Amino acid sequence: MQDKNIIHMDLDAFFVSVERLREPKLRGIPLLIGGSDNRGVVAACSYEARTYGIHSAMPMKTARRLCPHAKVIGGDSERYSQYSHMVTEIIAEQVPIYEKSSIDEFYIDLSGMDRFHNSYLLAKKMREDIKRETGLPISFGHSINKTVSKVATNEAKPNGHCKVDQGAEKVFLSPLTINKLPQVGQQTYQTLRSMGVVKVRTLQQMPVELIENVLGKNGRSIWQKAQGVDHSRVMPYSEQKSMSQERTFGKDSSDVKTIKNYLVSLTERLAFKLRKQQKLTACITVKIRYSDFDTQSVQCRIPYTSCDHVLIKHVKELFDKLYQRRVLIRLIGVRFSHLVGGAYQINLFDDTEEMIKLYQSMDSLRQRFGEKKIQRAVSLPFRAYDVNPFKG
């Protein structure tokens, strides 16, 4: 069986690093990025700020209380997206298979490359290329699977690299605390701590059946990760990954107000799908099919987001730009592409803690009772899948 060579690369304190490129005097000081008033939240923070117990998604008022002398800046999601694309292009030029798992994180499969290049040396060269061409610090881990490589990256941070030789995965993980394992969130961490499990070595020695009984279906997966076992593949990244919604009207229409409200409904459904899958989009396409079947579309690149209110604004602007014929419309559609993995963090710059909690609450209700149970008022007449507002 061919040996696996998996690289995990992660840009160090990505948003902070980009800001320090723009303003070098920000280096070496506690830096908070996010909403500047007390209702905002921390989107990202520097390593200096983390020493005070600050972390992303923390209320800004709490962070400022922990570190009163920290510098607070609003952030620039468009600039961060641009740098993310730059790094992606450098990686894409040098490797056969890579997975962009978030705006600042990559998995690379170099299996078989040792016939031509030493995979570890190739990863070091790629890291230096990224640092030279973008100015951004980046760390990487190298092992036979995604889990161990990701943990190795975190151990190498900031601005370092770590190689775990084949066969040494279990020994490498053994002395680490359990919250350093992927998939061990705060709730799982507390559950394991209550059982006296602090280090990975303890988890390694426990029967898998016990962990499965305590943690449910994720228990076996976590136990396997603790053993250094992970068979998941690096999924090839493609800028063409997308999701879309469209609707054919029963009766062709030129009622712009009603059509825009329908676009809101489509966009709202897609945005919820993005968040449910923990993805972000960087490209929006709006499509129109006229009554004579002439079909046109227009798209725009945007900073990575999964926010309804941001996406709806762009969708409406694209529709206004596209709808020039002023004839009856048969079909409309919305598509999100250039998808990457990522939670809500990229959207924290402009939102208040109340806005974020509102999204979380709405999504929780949708997942529990169905996505049609809560929606914007303008989309109420159009949201039901089997109801068409343009039917006569």
C-alpha cells in the first residue's frame, strides 16, 4: 500500500496578519478585530491578546475588560478574501490535489510525490513561497493523515512546521490534552474531563465501546483520532463548487417588486443551507429566463460570507443590473459558488452580538422545526415550495 503524505497548512492569525501587513506598527501588540462598540464581538485576535484569555466570538466588551490596552480595529473582509485567493493560487500551482477547508486552511495530498520530490521539502518550499509572495506567516504539519497533520500544525504555530513520521502518530498525540484533537469541542471536552480524561494517552487506553456509550455516534471517531487513525480523503478543491435555487413561474411576470421578494426567499434558503453545511460563498450569480426563453445571468465576487442580509443586498443589485429588457420573466435563479468551509467568523466584523445570536436562534428553530417555520416577512407568500405566487 502506498504511503500517504498529507500536509495541513494554516495561515497564522490570518486576519491579524493581513492587518499588520497594512500597518506594521500593529506588530507585537494585543490586537482585536471586530465590532468596535460594546455590542460587537471579536472576529479575530492576535497571539498577544490570547495570553489574556481572549478568543474569537467573545463579546468585545469582555475582551476589552480583559485587556484594556488592546488595539481594536474594524476589519476588512474584502481584503482578507483577496489574500485568501492569493494563497490558494500559489498552492494550486504546485500540488496535484488540495482541499481548501476554510478561508485560511488547506489540506494537501502529496502521496506518491516522493518519487519525484521529497514531500516534506516541497511543503517547506511552498511555505516559503507563500511567505515571500504574500508576506503572511503560515504553519504546516506533515503526517500520513489529516487529523495528525492538523494537530501537528497547531503544535508548530506560530510560523513553524512539524513532521510526524509514519508509525509515530500515537506517540506524538499521547502527551497532548484532549481538546487538541479535532472534533473535541467544549461540551465534549467537559464530558471527558468529568470522566477524568485530560490527556490523549488516557483516551487511547480506554475501550472504544465505553467512549461510544458516553459520546454517542461521534465517540468512535474521536477514539480513532486519539489513536492517530483517520482514513478521510483530501477532497479536491474546485472553484466551481456551488449550490443554487431557481423557480419557474406558472405565469410569466414583470412585477419587479414581487420578483425581488421571491429572490429574497431563494437567497434566504440558500444562506441557511450554507450555514447548515458550515460553508461560505465568495461568488453570487443571478439568472433570468425571459418568456421567449432567452436566458441571461450576471455574477459578482464578494468577501466570503454566509449572511442573509449581506447576500440579499448583492442579489437585488445583480437583478437590477441584469433586468434590462423589461419583458415578462419566466424563471429566476440564484447560485452561490467558490464555496469554502468556514463558520460564521468572517461575518463578525459588522455584526453585533445580538445579530449573531439572532442568526443562531433562527437557524436552531429551522433545524428543529423545518426551514419554513421562520423567514423574512417579504418572503412569506413565496416560501412554500408548492405555492407559486404567479399562477393564475
